[in-house]
Amino acid sequence: MKLVTSFSELVEEATQLDLYKKLIQQLNKDFLLANINLDFHEDILPSSLKLILHETMYKLIQEKFAEYLNLLYIIDVSEEKVRQLDGSDTLKLSEDVTFLILKREWQKVWFKNNY
């Protein structure tokens, strides 16, 4: 598994390995476990996925912080990586957290597929 450094790299690798739908399923599963009403269709375009996920993270940070923290716990996003982010700009923070979530979900999918 190569380390992805951008959303486009992540989507490209997931698509090449034919695991994009599995990534969406994993996202849906974890959002359901976190009791957050968000369900992505398996054929969602990557750009739409990123936009909706970013918007959802922004709203959770602004309005439902406890649910946001619960989601990060369920997805198992590294607390250390979240603490390293700049929290002064909520829009930028939500974008960065969105990428951390997608990276962690991609790790789960990749490992399940390969082991």
C-alpha cells in the first residue's frame, strides 16, 4: 500500500484496484455506526463524495461536536494527526479531517482486501 498524499491519489488508487465501491461501503458502515444520517450511493462521483463529506464534517464541527468526536473514534482516525491540524480555520480543519477520514477508511478497505 503506497502512502497517498492527496484526495485524487487516493481515488485513483482505489479505482485502479477496483475498490472504490468498497470504500463507499466502509464509509456508509462507519457513519451508520456513529449514528450520523449520511448514506452515499455506491456510484457517487469522487468529487461529489469529497464535497458532501467536507460539508458534513464542517457542520458536525460547528453544530454537533460530540457526534464529530464519536465519528472520529469509530473510524479510528489518529488523535495525534487531528491534534496536528490547525484549528483556527474551521473550513480548512474540516477539509483536512475529511482527508484523514478518507485515508483511514482506505487503509481499512485495502487491508481487508489484501489480508
